[in-house]
Amino acid sequence: MSLLGSCWANRVDPVAYLTDVIIALPVTPSGEIDSLLPHNWMKRHPESLLPPIK
């Protein structure tokens, strides 16, 4: 699955996610890269969750 597909599957705003990850990626230690995956990222950024699809 692509990063954008993972964003939609986890109801994460893809623009907010990609903006934050592009900034965070260069300073994130290699052992913590998985914290930048959408399903982990959304736990730290609940304000970026999309509303449920009706």
C-alpha cells in the first residue's frame, strides 16, 4: 500500500501528514522511522484525523 493509501485507510489528512514527515524525516533516527508511518503518526497528531466517511 502507498503512503497516501495508508493515510486514507487510517483517516489521516495526507497534506498534514506529508508536510510533517518531510520536515521530520531528516532528523529522525533510523531506529525510529516506523514512528513516521501513518498508523503511528496519527497517535501523536489526533488533530489531523479526517472525519469518518458516511
